[in-house]
Amino acid sequence: MTKQGSYATEIITALQKLVKITRASIVVFILLFLIVHGWNLRFNAPYIIFGVLTIILSFIVFIFVHEFTHALGFMLLGKVSLKNLEFGFKRDALSPYMHCKVGVPINVYRAAILLPVIVGAIPLVWGIITGNMLVYLFGILTFVSGYGDIYVLWLLRNAPSDLIVKDHPEKLGCVVVQN
């Protein structure tokens, strides 16, 4: 959803739409794995229990890596100081967050929000190439955790390159300001 303001435009993600897309794509990703590697999966209870616990713990760690990767993007590409980055935890969403308090050029913003998506895609690609279902399932989780970022990128796709972008102070999205 885009709201016009007197000097800025808010780009806010539609969470309900993202949830539907996420659910559907998880099914598609699993079907893709089964088509590529066959339907003949062997199930070993201890392996499955250990694998699921490993995926859950790895994903919890990855959530923090995701936010840290955003921060690295802002610091390295946008020269944003650590004091202008805010880290926190949203209790209602049970999720950590990283918020850049200052505006950056739109291309820096795009790159900083894309970095964790690229990092999250690595286990997805590795899992499908090697046929390792546990790595692939972890990759699905890490990749879809970046769907909000991908959606913001999509909403910014036609924005001119001379704009300044700030993280939205409260919602998943950003504020685009004329330079």
C-alpha cells in the first residue's frame, strides 16, 4: 500500500498478502525438490527429530544473522554509523529487528535490504543441488524470511535513483523522500 504525504511516500508491506504468498511458495518449493530428487524419501525417526531440531535452532540463529546482514549493508554501502542503527526485539511478532534511523540513497537501501535475501538463498540452492532435504528445508525458511524485503524492493522498482529512503519507524516498509 502506498500513501502520499506532503513531502514523502510511505511504502508499507501488505502482511496478509505476504503470508499467503509464503504458504503457497513453501508448497511449490517442496514440490520442486520432490520433482527434482524423486518421491522415494526414506524416513528415519531419529534423523527426522534431530533434523527438525537442527533446522529450528539454525533458523533462530539465522533470524539474527538476517538482521545483522541488513546492518552490514547500511554500514558498508551507506556509510551509516552504528549509532544510527537500532537493534531490538518486537514481542508481538516474536522477532528481532534492525532499524536504520537515517535516510540513505535508494540504491544503498535496495542493496542493504537485498543482502539477507541473497544469504538466505544459499542453503536453498545448495539443498536442491546436493539433494539434502534438511538443508533445503532450512533454505526455504531462510529465503521466505526475506519476502518482506523482496516485496519492498518490488514496490521501489520504478522509483528514480536520486531518492533518499528511510526505514519506516514503526512498520515493515520505508519512507521515500525527495532528494
